[in-house]
Amino acid sequence: MVSRPTVADVAREAGVSVATVDRVVNGRLPVREDTARRVLEAAQRIGFHAVGLIRSRLREQLPEVAVGVLLQRPDEPFYADLARQLQRAIAGSRVFRGVARLDYWVDDDPDDIALRLRRLARRCHAVALVSPDHAAVAAAIAEVVDAGVPVFTLLSDCAPAVRTSYLGIDSRKAGRTAGWLIRQCAPRVGQVAVIVGSRRFHGHELREMGFRSYYREKAPEFMVLDAVVNSESDTATQDAIVQLAERHRDLVGVYLAGGGAAGGVAGLRLIEPERRPAMICPSLQPEVRAALAEGVLTAAICEPIERLAERLVDAVAQALDEQGPRVPNQIVLPMDVFTPENL
């Protein structure tokens, strides 16, 4: 019968004394963080029975950091999923004991967003937010940063001159990728449409710019229609899809650059299959996944929200470390592209 690994085995594996392992396990005296981490990793490798206790001891020594998160529309599946990923990543940080403090804005009111940002910042060590680009929000971001609280913009940038860093995909490349996909999948040359959530979301504006620039440069035989604004509403998106198909008999592609994916899919299903345009969505919520699996939808170009959450935690730790390197101005993540063949 194989005996369980002992304290002496952990010490040997970690290259430290038995007394050091004892201090880490029982929390008797302070131990250098790198040494304690080495002990934990050694214990994990050999299957030491007190790994959970060692991990708890290490966590008790970490500083508590409250990270404020300001998102929009808590009823939207995409933002609900983003909130879960952010909470999980913040709570699971290895360099601080993270506490996520969430708030939401519903109406596209810059003054309300600015007020919520200031209120969150008073209770947090760092703040991340999704927001339209507006002077009132930019002023609040500048005020919060000046007070020593790092501010990170997520998904769509705003106040680039004053915020700490932006995290998300390259929106212009996402727009060009959507243009390329529609060109490959459209049944013929014709008209293509783009639907944005708001004229004030910098990310949506860049996606539309990328989409249009692709067709100007690579496929001028296609006609790009005027953009439609849906306020990220499922109802407005469904109506927009149906109306576009009715008004433009030569519609062959639609790029949904912002929210409202469930409505977009619902609208697409209302169009006769032989006239159904190729369509690209920006998220992989259940309705989108089902439409992709059925071949109703062409593709989804998505923010990698799990990786975004992990990188945010790293960036917060870096921003709060006065001795460490400066946080990059932008942390650009590779986009996720889903088709019916890679779900």
C-alpha cells in the first residue's frame, strides 16, 4: 500500500526545510510569498493531503481588493454572462482577495452613467465599465483616475486620453472580418446592411467603419446601406431585419454590430429561406447558437469574455502595483469566430 505524501516529502519537492512547510501549513510565521507559492506547487504535484489548507493560508495573506464593474442591461444574456465571468475571475485572483461590486445602467443617460461611476469608485480600488463615449462620462473617468482609482473600459473604448486602459477586441478588424464573411457566404452580389446599437459606442462606430472599408477596398460591387440604430433592443432589431428585407429586395447580408442578437435571429427566421440574407451576430447566446447549428445564421464574431475577465484581473493587479510596469494603454484580445462547423 502506497503511503500518503508527508510534510518531509513536500519539503524535499519544494527545496525548503520541513519547518518552512510547517509554517506555511499552519500559518505560524510569515513566509515569503514566492516560497509559500513554491510549497503549494510542490504539494499539488505530489498530492499532499493539505493542499486546500495551504491554498487557504496563502489567500489569507493577500490584500483585499474591491473591483467595481459598471455594465448595461442586466436582463441581456450577454451582459449577464459577462458579469458572471468577471465575478469569477475577480474572486479567483491569485494576487489579491478580490471582491466584485456590480452596478448597471439601463437608460442611455450619460449623466446617470457618470454618477454611477463616481459612486462605485468611492467604494472600490479599481473600476471597469462599458459605456458610450460622452463628455460627461469622460469627465467622470478623469475625476476618478485623478483620485487614484484606475479605470478600465471594456468592449467599447471611451475617454482614451484619461482612462487607464481599454480591454477588448479590435473592433475595426471585427467589422472587416464580418464584411469578408458576408462576401464569402452571400448568395450573389447585392446590398448589405449594418445595424449598430448606438452612435455613441466607439466600438460600434469602429465596426461599422471596418465593415464599410472592407467593401470599398475589396468588394465595391456590393452596396452598403445606411446604418440602422437599434438601441440594442431585441424588438427593434427584429423589426429592422424584417423591414430591411421588405424594402431592399436585393439584400444579401446583414452585420449586427451591437446588441439585440436574439431579436436579429427572430427577424431572420421570419424571412423566407430563399430570400434570407447572410447574417453575422456579435455574441453566442442560446438563440444564436441554435440558429448557427440549424444553418439559419452565418457566423458570430464575439468578444472572448472569459479571457477578457482574466486579463482585467491581471491589469488591475498591475495598475495597483506602484513598483511594477505601467499598464498598456490597450489590451487587445483575439476575437472568437463561430460558424455552424465549429460550435
